[in-house]
Amino acid sequence: MQKCILRLIVDNGLYYSMTDCLLTFPERELEFMGFSIQAHTQMLGEISEQVSGFKQKILIEISTHNDEARLIYQHVKSTLTEASFETQLYPLLELDHQ
């Protein structure tokens, strides 16, 4: 199995729902990290976003493997059916090949 990092990028308002969803993943207890990030896009909505030039979002990283990443994604999509978020999947390379 290929080790990887699954990233979920969500609006601030969705963060607590997303963490609750991840904590109820049925296969195992997930460990993940959340980072506050600044998203720079053309579609800035609120006036504070337009003045600052970015939208505050949360990046959630989960260390997993590629098959489990698909299960996590399906779990989130089926639990948070109305949620809009971005996903990214990055393979992890081994540093020690012994």
C-alpha cells in the first residue's frame, strides 16, 4: 500500500463539522492536524476578504494510505452531503530504503 497524505481544505465555518466527521470514521481512530491558511482567489466574498485580499480557510492533513484515503473521502462525502471542500492526495516517499 502506498503511504500518502490526504488534505482537506475547508472554509472556517465547516471546520468543526469536518473534525466531528473525521472523529467518527468507522474503520479506525484517525489522527490529523489542522492549519489555518490564507486562500488567495478571484472569488473573495465578504468585504473583509476583499480588503485583506484572502479568505481564511483550514487545511486538514491526515497521514494514511491510498486505499484508506478513498474510504475517508467517501465517509466525509456521505456524512457532510451539502459540504463544499477541496481534496488533495500526496504520495509519501520513503527516506530510508533499507
